[in-house]
Amino acid sequence: MPSDATLALRIGVGFALAFAIGYERELRGSAAGDRTFALVGGASAAVTAVVGRSSPQAIAGVITGIGFIGGGVVFHGEGGLIKGITTAGAVFAVAGVGVVVGMGHLWLGALTAGLVLLVLELRNVPVLRLLDAR
């Protein structure tokens, strides 16, 4: 079992990476913002850091719970348009980042968070718009 300092580092990194993604969502006017994302990422990292290797069911529980949060940010707007799918996907991705970081793979979690931010920003950064399929 890792030391408490190591576990605290993992949880802190999970919160920080998730906060960055949530900050981007908040800037774009999403229903879920930096606090929601930080809580999801940090809690995912905490659960995984403490029981991850001994209880894979705990990780499954995290992922299942995230489905409820994701469902809460998706709604039908005017004209039958569905809103919040990207944010729901980002919440799921943040839970994944938290799980990866909680398992001790800090660099892999940072890389994943960076890729999530890249995908979320494709339409908002002029240079990245060239990569957007639309």
C-alpha cells in the first residue's frame, strides 16, 4: 500500500487535472463547471487510490455513478435539440482521468487530460479549427 503522502499526491493531481477541464467547460457556458469536474475527478482518484488494486468493483462503481451525473447534464432543448452531450462525455473522461491518476499513472492522466482539453477546444482556437471535421 502506498504511503499517505503518495495517495494525497494522486488525489491532488486528480482534482487539479479535472478542475482544468471543468474550467474550460465553465468558460463555454456548460451546465457543469470547474467545481463539478474537480469533485468528480478528485473523488474518482480518491476511490481508486485507496481501493483500486484490491477492488476492481470500486472502479466499476465510479464509472456507474458517473453515468447518473452525465445523464443529469443532458437535456432536450427547443426544437428537440439535445444539449449537454459533450459535457456528459467530458464528465466521463474526467472520471477516467481520476481513475488513471488514482492508480498511480500521473503522466498518463496528465496526457489524457491534455487530449480531452484539445478535443474540447477544437472549435474555439483558430489554429485547431483546421482539425475539426465540421
